[in-house]
Amino acid sequence: MQISIIGCGWLGLPLGESLIQQGYSVFGSTTSPQKLEILREKGINPILFKLEPMPVGENFNQLFTSELLIINIPPGRRKNPPHFYEEQIKYLKYRLSKSDVKKVIFISSTSYYPNTNDIATTETQYDFSNGSTEAVVKGENQIQQIDQSLIVLRCGGLMGGDRVPGKWFAGKETKGADTPVNYIHRDDVIKVVSHMIENWPENKVVWNLVSDEHPSRKEVHEEMARVYDFEPPLWIEPFQVPSKVVASDFKDFQLRSPLDF
């Protein structure tokens, strides 16, 4: 089977490598001409493709000739307003309506949920006034209008590789020591995506992909400081900040604990 990945960056590139090792043919996009050769060296058919929010690139129609399309383009929260991401996904929705793609996996985020200091399930509604990320919600609303069979994976904070929890705050003041975390390791995302491709669900669309363990930020960051040999953060008040505990839909998958990243 041929699979296309829109967004071969920190997650998409190793995902593409893994799928190739499993015997799939993979097309993958990058926004950088300099990265085309890197994708090619990994065995991925490279496509230059960028949404600004309208498409820019070369030969990007090939991405929509695959049976399965994986969309892995998180919203640029800092530089772009929420409607920019909505327009990006709206274009992909339009292009999918003109394609032969049969299945779509959309990598989303648990920032869809509000910070109500409660348990969030896939039934929990967004609430912009309580911290739901507008771009994530608007992007999901667009992709859920496609005709293809769809899986939406709301991923927790993505960790692994060079992303070590707490390293950004080494020796620095930070808040929320007692706040529970919702993390997922990159290798576990790849494992779950591979499983879903082979075991495509018939009905359920939205899944929470997050570790089933939710230790506090302090527990995780100080353990990572010990394992990776950097200064622990300096905890200041408030020690509890608005948050949520996202209920995992993959409790039987033996996903890594954030204390074992």
C-alpha cells in the first residue's frame, strides 16, 4: 500500500522510516528544499509542499494519489492566527474531495480540551474560555467534514529524541510543580499509528493518544534532570495551574510512562 505523509518533520520523518521498514511505499512532504535529499536518503519519495495557507511547492498532487493520507501539520501557534490553520486544513479538505484517497489519519492535540482540572475524554467539549486551543478545534472541525474514513489522534505533549521534559527549564524558575502531565513518547505514536493502519476501526473517529500515567510535572522533570544530567527547574508558586487529565484510549498498548522517557 502507498501512504502519504504531509509533514515529515520531527514526528513524520521517523514515522515514514518505520512505515517503509514495514513494507509500505511512502510519499512525504517537507516545506524546505534542503530537506528533500534527507527524505530521499531515508527511502521516502520527497515532495516540496507548503500551505501558506494556499499550496506552494512542486508535484504535490502526488501526495493525494495514495490510499492513505497522514496529516501531520500542527498549527503555528506563535506566528499565525487560529484561522490560518483552519484555512490550511480547509484546503486539504477540498483537495481530498477531488482525490482517490480512501483513508485519513489526522494528528491532533489534547489541547483541544479545556483546563478544568478534571478528566477529559473524547466526549469532553472544547471551551475557548478555559484554555482550549482555537486553532486545534477549528482544524479538527474542518477535517471531520471529509468523506474519507477518518481517524483523529489527539496526542498529548510529544516527547522523545531531543525533546526531554524539563530540559527547557533547567535551572530556571517555572510554575505548576504539582500539575499532572499528559505526555506521549514519539515511538509510541509511531507504534499506535502502525497498529491503526493494520487494524482500521469501523466506527470510532476520535482517539486520545496519551500515556495512561499522569505524574506531576515536578516528578517528571526532576527524574529527567537526574537521568539526563541537567539542573532541575526552580519551582515557584502557583504549584498547581489549570490543567486536565486526559483519559487514554490505548491502555492495553503498554505505552511508556513519562517517568521512563
